[in-house]
Amino acid sequence: MIPTVTVPEVAEGTHLLDVREPEEWAGGHAPDAQHVPMGELPTRLAEVPTDQDVVVVCRSGVRSAHVVHFLIDHGWRNVANLEGGMQQWAAAGRPMVSDGGGPASVL
């Protein structure tokens, strides 16, 4: 079973790992999230913190669930999937920014 958290359970200061593609990220993301596209993760594992809780997010929660499983298989114990992904993040009114400075949206 993949550990999951809901948007209200994500505390301020939690490390968010956004695994969406660059164009999705550019459209809108959490202000302090770390961007590592899913396909790049195997070569960028050292960038994922091991000393704090990590919540992995994608658009809807499917890709991020795969990433959580991958991280657990590689020794992480402090990871969880964001249920509903950025769609739920946006629906809950949590802060978002876009790379272009315009209105942020979930692509």
C-alpha cells in the first residue's frame, strides 16, 4: 500500500516533490515545490531529501504514486503521495505560481 496524504494534511514547510513534465510545472505549481520530472528521477535521486517528510505530487496522483513506490523501493521511509495531486491542491485553494508570472493553472 502506498502512503498517502490529503491536501489539508500537508503542513506548511513540508517538502513537495513535483514529478510532472516541464510544461505542466510551468503552468502552475506550489511555490516552494521541488521539480524533478518523473523520467529524470532515477538519475536525480540524490536531490530528494532523506531527512524530512516528502510529499510527491503530479496532476492527479497516479504518477506520483508510482514515484512513491519507487522511492520506498530505494530506501526512503519518509514519503507519501498527495491524494488527488495538483488538481486537489488547486481545488483546495492552496497557493500556486506559474513560471510566466500569469495566472497559475493545473495542466
